[in-house]
Amino acid sequence: MKCPYCGYEESKVVDSRPTDEGERIRRRRECLKCKERFTTYEVIESFPIIVVKKDKSRQAFDRNKLMNGILKACEGCQISLDTLEHAVDQIEASLQNSLDREVPSAKIGELVMEQLKAIDDVAYVRYASVYRQFRDINTFMEELSKLIDDKKK
């Protein structure tokens, strides 16, 4: 970090504290040459995630849209909103941590199903039935059989 007073590029951190609900860190620095103090802010760099839909159209990732889809699958289930928020946080973190800026909607669907499978079987099957577009009772039963087999392990 370059000193705003003398331009020297070496400094030491004197104090650090979080600001803005932990979204940024305020750092007090001291220049190792002129001993002047100055403040810097450190922010996590986040890139917009673009969702590539089945028809190849693109749109910005929308956390609220994801949450609404999960809520719909969980209607009538005894799942706390905190649990669902945590699941959405996990999905969003997974997307942010991947180096891909464009993510196929299929990948997001798989991440949702992974989270729901761990949370609630009924919500998982509801989401899977819409996501995988079950055409008949046989495909539905195949998914249920997989779920039952996984539970036995």
C-alpha cells in the first residue's frame, strides 16, 4: 500500500476492525519511512454471476429468485427460514468461489437439490420433480428409489 504522504510502498498495519456488518475491514496503517498514519479499507471483490438458461439466454444471478424457488419447494414443511437462508448462502458462496462468471442454470439446480436433499426429503422431491421435469410416474419413482437407497447408506 503506497503512503499518501511520501509515496513509500511499505507500511505496517497498526489497527484493524470490521465495518458495515463485516463486509469491509478498516485498517490504520503507518508508513515505515515517514511514520505518518493513514486509513485503508479492504473489501472482498465480488463479480456478478451470469446465469445461462436452457434457451442460452443470459441474466444476472438473482438471490431472491433462488430463495423463492426453494421456498416454494418447502411449503408445508417444518423448515426454519434461517436454514433456508443458510442453504442459499452456501449455494451463492459456491457460485462466487468458482472461477466461472457464467454459470448454467443446470448447475444451480443441482446445487439446490444437493442442499434440499440434506434438509428435507419432501422439499427435495418437490424441487426435483419440477427441475427434472418428471414426465411420468416411473421417473418419479426412480428418483424416490434413489433417495431411499441413499438414506439406507
